[in-house]
Amino acid sequence: MPHATVNILRGSLALSLYVLNTIFWTSLLFLVAIPKLALPMRACQQAFARLSVTLANCWICVNNFNLRLVNRVRWEIQGLAGLKKDAWYLLVANHQSWMDILVLQKALLGRVPFLRFFIKKNLIWMPFLGQAWWVMDFPFLRRYSKAQLRKNPGLAKKDLKAISRACEKFKLLPTTVMVFAEGSRVTAAKRAHQESPYAHLLKPKVGGIARTLKAMGGHLDAVLNVTVAYPQGVKGFWQFICSKHETVRVKVENISVKSLPFRQGGQAGGGSHQVQEWLNALWRDKDHLLEEMNS
């Protein structure tokens, strides 16, 4: 059988397993949503949050089995020592592919609390996934153009309020708040348009990170600086699941909140300008690290 045909069959099998797995577990999550909406008491919300996380972790476990069964990815993961399942983390990562989320879930499942991340508002209508994210209190954010923000600067505050509301819910249970600081998947065209000073990254955006630090500073135990590399080249979701052998490298740097240069009153506070300076330095180091990890 031609190699290309085998790859298409492999990708089709993997995609079918992902879809069936998603439909099954998200359907169970929808059942949790009914009593969750009807019983707003804090104790009930905590119980439903725990149940939702258990179901979501089962979902991820089957996705990870799918990766082992069909794609046989070679994983090279560093920096997992010292991570805790009962802590609160802010995870900051680079973003290259739709596979990044599956990669991070695989690398950190059972090592840190369940990953929650910011999602574009229009993705709430994605079948099954969008509704599941809503049930699990993922923050949905709108993306406004520069022209819209110039016309109505108040629009930017809507997303910041949505982040603050989500962070209040995240305090119910240990959580890992994941932020792709670049705000978009990196491409050569986007780097050129931005005039990015980095060889492998877009310029990092501070808004979501600064707001999360401010809203959860007293709860956060550490910032996880995670770098994901695909030494055989970045691939889209379909290209990746059609491949039999792939290498994925993940490096986790555990940064204690106590070591952050912009702490205020013992918490991870600080103004946006201070956080941006710290983030720029983090990104310079990450760019050099990606050069090494891709070699």
C-alpha cells in the first residue's frame, strides 16, 4: 500500500477516535451542567467542579492513549520534578500548532491540576468542545481589532472583567491557568507583519497574564514557563495525526511566585509595565531555548 495512503488511513483512524472520545465525555459533562446551574451554592459548585475535572481527565487519558496507539510520538519532557497536583499555577507557553494543547495535556496530566485556558468567544459554538469548555468555566474572550479599540477603548475592559470573573471560580479548586502569551499561533508571515525581534516567536502580550496575576496573586504558588518544540517541523493537527513517528520536546521551568521581580505585598501583583518587562526577558530566553530544542 502506498505510504501516502497509509498516512491518510492512520490520520482518519486517529481523527475518528478523537471525535468519538470527545462526543462521549462531553455528553457526560453536559449532564453535570444541569444541576450545576440549578444549585449555585459554593459547596455544590465545588462538588460539580471536581466531577467535571474527573470527567475531563478521563477524556484526556483516552486522547493520550490515541497518541500512543496511532502516532507513536517520541516524548522528551524535562522539568516535571517538584510539580504538585494540589497547587495553583499560571502556565505561560509558546504557541505553534493546534497540537500544542494536546501536547501540554499529555505532558502534564497527573502532574499539575487540570489545565484551563482563555478561548476566543466565537469558539463557544464549536460542536461539543465549545459547550464543554463553557460547562468547565473556561473564560471566553472577544478579539477586537485595533480600529475597534481606538473607537471604543472600553471594549478592552470587557475581556479583563471576563478574566477576573473566571479567576474567582478558579479559586474553588487547585487549577492551572494556561496562557499562550503570543495570542496566536506563530507563522513566518505573522512574525514579519509584527516585525518580531524573535526568530521563533511572536511578541508576547501581557494583558491576560497581568490580569491573572492580579486576580489570583494570593492563590498562585508558581508560574510554569513551558516551551514546546517540534524538531521535525511544526505541523497542523491533520498533518500531525497522519504521521507515524514524531518527536515532541517539552521543557518546564517552575518559577516560584516568591522570586517574581514585581511582587507586591507578598503576592504576584505588579503593574502591566513591570510584568511586560519580565515577560519580554522570559521570551528572549525562550527564543534561544527553542533554537537548541529544535536542533
